[in-house]
Amino acid sequence: MRMDNRDKDQIRKVKITNNYLMSAEGSVLIEMGNTKVICTASVDESTAKHLKGTGQGWITAEYGMIPRSTATRKTRDASRGKIDGRSMEIQRLIGRSLRSVVDMSKMGERTIWIDCDVIQADGGTRTASITGAFVAMVEAMKWMKEQGMIEEIPVKGLVSAVSVGIIDGEKMLDLCYYEDSRAQVDMNLVMTDKGEYIEVQGTGEEAPFTSEDLTELLELGKKGCMELNRAQKEIIGEI
């Protein structure tokens, strides 16, 4: 058993609260254990500069952590005058993960802006952001359809993400911060509900890992993503 009494192949308790904010076209609060992220999707009536005149839309993301989402105060990006490298990496990951399952030719020349704001961090903030952002995006697309902007929801599949790792020789699913900080191998998986991989980020933090380890971690991550897909479907229904 782990520190929060989970089995090694068990994700943390997940809760997705829909329509969390009153103003955004799509918004959710996703809770993965003690990690909490507000994900919003906003519709902008213009596309990215490189797509103007093509009739194609765009999806992009921004990610940030509020100062006391962590154990010690994190300085705001605005105070530093620039986005830190980690935040830039994560928001690019969120954007390309969502774009991979959307037919943007059916969006018209519009942009869906995804904002993921971490209000409490206990590991897995990027994976929780992707899982929650997908739901917020679909909810915004439902709004677009109701407004007559699009004829159908242009989504080809669901997207979720989860972490896996090896800690003291044990393979574990959905790491909290304490586990992540001790992991010899740390990996983040982004997958579709068809079992397809969108992104695999894996690192031997303290030791290398074998192809057999990789196969087992991928299967463990797939199990977690399928469970997250079920939680997503409870909110968005069948697309």
C-alpha cells in the first residue's frame, strides 16, 4: 500500500466539476487527489496568424500555478517578466495534445484558448491539466454548436493523461508529489480513448530502465487513462 492507501495500479480519486466558472464557454475544476486545476476554454472569433484565409481554426493553451499552490510561494510569471521554461513546456504539451484529436477545418477561423491554472499542486499537474482541459474544450464546442458556429463537435476521440513511475523497484500509477520526488524512473503518458499514444515523456531520473520496464509502464498508464476517460464521459457524454 502507498502513503494514501492506494494499490500500485490505482489512480488517485478523480473528481471533475463542470461549469465551474460562470463566464467561460467551457470550464471545469479537476481534482486528482490533492492536485486541483481550473481549466477553462474560451472561444475567440479569429484564428492563428499562420492560418488566416484557410478557413481553419486553432487550439492553444496557457498554463500557470498560483503562488501558494506549492509548499513555498511560487513567484508569478508577471513579476519575473517572463514565463518559466517548465510552464512553457507544459502549455505547449496541452495545446498539441488537444489539437491531435480535433478536425480544425470544421471550426471555422476561430481559436479556442485553453487556460489551466493550478490552485493546488501535489504531483501530476500537467496530466491533470490535459485531462480537464479536454472536457472544458468539448463543453466550449457544445456552446459553439448551440450558437450555430459549427455543425458538429469536431472531435475524433477523447484525450487523457497520467503519470507512471518506478519507486524502489515498484511500478506505480499516478504519482503524488512525494512519490514523484523519489522516483528512479518518471514518465507522463498522453493517450486517446482508442489506446493510441499522443505523447510519451519518460526519464531515468536516477537509473536507466529496460524495454520490459517500459512495456509494463505503458500498460499501467493505459489502464489509468482508460479510467480517466470514463470520468470524462460522465461529464461530456457520447460525442
